[in-house]
Amino acid sequence: MAANNLRVIYQNLTDLSTTTVTASSTAGVTLATNLQKDAKALIWRSTGNTATLTVNFNSVKTIRGVVLAFTNLTAGAQISVTPTGGTGTTPTGTILACPYAQTDSWDSGYLPSGANSYAYGAGTYARAWFNSPQTCTGVTITLSDTNLTYIEASRLIIGDYWSPTYNTSFGLISAPKSLSTNSRTESGDLVTNRGIQYNTMNFDLAWLNPSDRQIFTKILKSNGINKPLLISLFPNNGSATVDTAIDYDKEQTYQIYGKLSQLSDITHPMFTMYTAKVDIEEI
């Protein structure tokens, strides 16, 4: 498994009515406020390959994670997050935003970039995790990617995270789903009617202690199946600053921003321990 247990951001501070998001540059109608909406077709795009996002909560909040979902950022992209206001203002420093094994197979379509590819399960997740909780009134996010001519993203997630005492059990699943259909013509050709593609993930939480059970129950009741959450099963898998032989693909594969497909039962199989199952599909 990973050195870090799974992390769940279930309260996105960018959804607050008092939160504002602005960008140092914006191309056309791709507004920074689109990062506060759960629609992949609504994006923010910069005019160059460097940009700064400024987020203001207008009140003191505690955060430990910043994630940009559905981006066109490549393996060499960098991110730096600096908390502003409040008492906790330790920056992350400049780190790789969404490292993965940048090979021909990835570049030729495994992770295609751009808003026109998001409906087909594409796009990377850029993330920055703080080593300790930050108490602040906002953040400044700096992005750069020399492999691109512009930066594009669809959703911004900021908040504190829940990480259970014990990690998931083995047998976790990450799977792409497709609504494409194949049909056979009279001439014998197999023709595809291409539909959208999205990602799903499911795993077991087999060892929840009483305090983790309480938080998980809160997530089930507060988020339900209608409110999205961010789950990363292998956060910072390996070094956050060196892209060598470390399995970064594992982190990209097993993180998702989506909604629960169903609400889980919480069973009580043994003394002081509880179990639950998570089924989630990408927005």
C-alpha cells in the first residue's frame, strides 16, 4: 500500500457562497469562477503556460489539501500553494503538480489533454498536500507547465481532509466506464457509436475504529449521493519532487472527484471495529 493513508476532502471550501476565485490571466469566456462548478465543459484557461489563482474564503478556514481536477497539465507541471491570512501560512514550496510516467503511450492518448477530452475520462489531477493543517483566509496557487501553451482546468477543490487510522483493504478497484455501443452493419462491419467515458472506483474500509466510523457516517449523511467529494487512495505516492522510477501512475489512477453511487451499510463485525464500502463515480 502507500506510506500515506487515503485522504478524503468532503467539504469543498470553493463551494461556499463567500469564496471568490480569480486568475492572473483568462482566455476568452473561460472564467476562473468556472472552477467552482461541477461541469467539465465549463473550464478556466490561462493565456500562457504560467498562471496564478487567488482564492479568498472571506473567513478563517482550516485546509490541508488543494486539488485541480480535470486539467491538461503534463508530468512536468509545477504547483506552489501559499496560504494567506490567518495564523497558518506555511507554503508547500514548488512541487510536481501531477507527476506520472510520461511515455509515448500516455502522450498519444492515455491521458489526452484539453476540455474536449474530459468527457472521455481524460485529464490529470494536480494536487498539493500540506504537511500540517493551515489556518488561513485564502490561498494563492501558482501553476507552470513549459510543455503547454496554456493551462486548463475544470474544477478546484480546497479543504481539510479525513484520513482514517487504518488504510483500505486489498482488492480496491479503479475502472473506466464507457457508454459507447457497437453494432454490426449488414455488410459485416462493426461500427461504434461513441459515447462518453468516465471513471469509477470502489474499495472497502474494513477497519474503522469508533472515531473513524463517526466521521464516515457524517460523510454519508452530509454528502449523500448528491454532493461530490475528492478521494485519493495513494496521496504523494513516492517523492513529490523527483520523477524517476517511482510509480506515480498509481496516484493518478486511484484518485477521483465524484459522487457516491450508493450509500454504504456500516457493519459491526468485531469488537470496536466497523466496516463499510465506498462506490464512487466521477462527475
